[in-house]
Amino acid sequence: MDMRSNHRQREIVEQLHRSGGSMRIHALARALSVTEETVRRNLRSLADGGVVERMHGGVRLVGPGSTAEPDFQARFRENPAAKRRIARHVAAMLPDEASLFLDIGSTTAHIADALRDHRRLVVVTNSVYVAFRLASRNENRVFMAGGELRAHDGGAFGADAMGFAANFNTDFAVLSSAGITANGFGLFDLEEAQFSRLIMKQAATRIMAADSSKFGREAPVAIGAPEQVDFLICDRAPPPEIAAAAARWGTEIRITEQQ
């Protein structure tokens, strides 16, 4: 391998780290000012070395030092009892006929399941799972953001999805976070964070739903100003430093009961 290839591959890995561990091929090419074919050629070598994993239309870091998250199905199966309790609590906060954004998080997917008895909801989402669970049910209206679906989580992202979501103003935005510290809420994926920032801006009430495994976990991409979050719904009380930060942000913490 020549020095130019080594240099390009280091640039790709560094860019993936800066972007939270995963990116679309076209976004990588644009960030590095190279062609998509150049990116693909170097990714083949990185994948052969176990540094990255190729996905349809994208790539993510793997192995030691990776900041990438597990795929959606793996996350959905993590802490299911806690996520179901959180889901029931959030569902009880949302009345029939409410309008709401739901993101692609695994906890949000459990919330979609908990909302299946609600009626006449107006749901805006970029998650194919959420859309499938709530569409054609109880007179709900479900609006699915357009764009290419990502293979590893069934989420639609990019300019088309962002432009679509910007058309809506809702009563609630229900979001998930990969990590919560005294500095705020974070995700591992830049596109997810950009979508979350948009729907927080477009909603009257912002609800963050996250189980206690997220406390103290560093996620590299900030979702947005934590002061925008009205409620944090979790299964256990957060550590004192996070509780104190939430008080400064004006975020009300609600802890679900064991059931």
C-alpha cells in the first residue's frame, strides 16, 4: 500500500470519528473533497483490516476504539424491561389526538408499541419501525420522512428527510439519547443529531426518553442545547451531577416505577 493510500485511509477514519462513528459514502466524499470511488476504494482496505464495516450506502467504525453504536435490533433488545416502563410512562403523557415527532431510537420504538391503543394521533417520523407500528390504526395519521432508508436501523436521513420534517409543528417531540452527562445529551451519529435538533425546534414540548445505562456515557455528537429538553423520562434516578445539571437546564426528571 502506498503512502497516499495510507494517508487517505487515516483521513477517512479521522472523519468518521469526528462524525460520531458512521457516515454516508457521499457525505464522506464531500467532507474529504474526493470522489465517491476514491472513498469506496479505501474503504475496501479498511474493511478487510477490520477497521470499518460497510453498510448499504454508508460505513461505520468497528473494533477497539470505535465510537459507533450497535445496530437497531441489538439496541432494541438491550434493557427491554426498563425501556418498556419508560415507554408506558411516556405514552401516558401523550393524549389521544396529539401530534408528535418520534425519532429512530430503540427506546422510541418501544414507545411506538406503547402508543398502539391511542387514537387519532398525528405522527411524524423518520423510522420505518414507528411508521409500521402506528399507521393504519385507530384513525392515526402517520407521515414518514422521505429519503433512502439506512440498512442498519431503518431510518431515513439527509436533506429530503430534514426538508420534509421542517413542514410540521407538533405538540410533542419524543427523542432518545445514546449518552447523558452533565454536559448534555449526545448521539453517535451526526445525521441523527441533526434530525433531533430540528424536531426539538419544531415541537412545543420535548421529551427525552432514556434508560439508566445512558447515564455517564460519552457520546460524541451533541443533540442540541439541553435547555430545550422539557422532560427526561428514565427508569432510575440519575447520578447527582446529572440531576444538578438537569435542574440548571430546567429539565424535569421523571422516574418510572417498577412494575
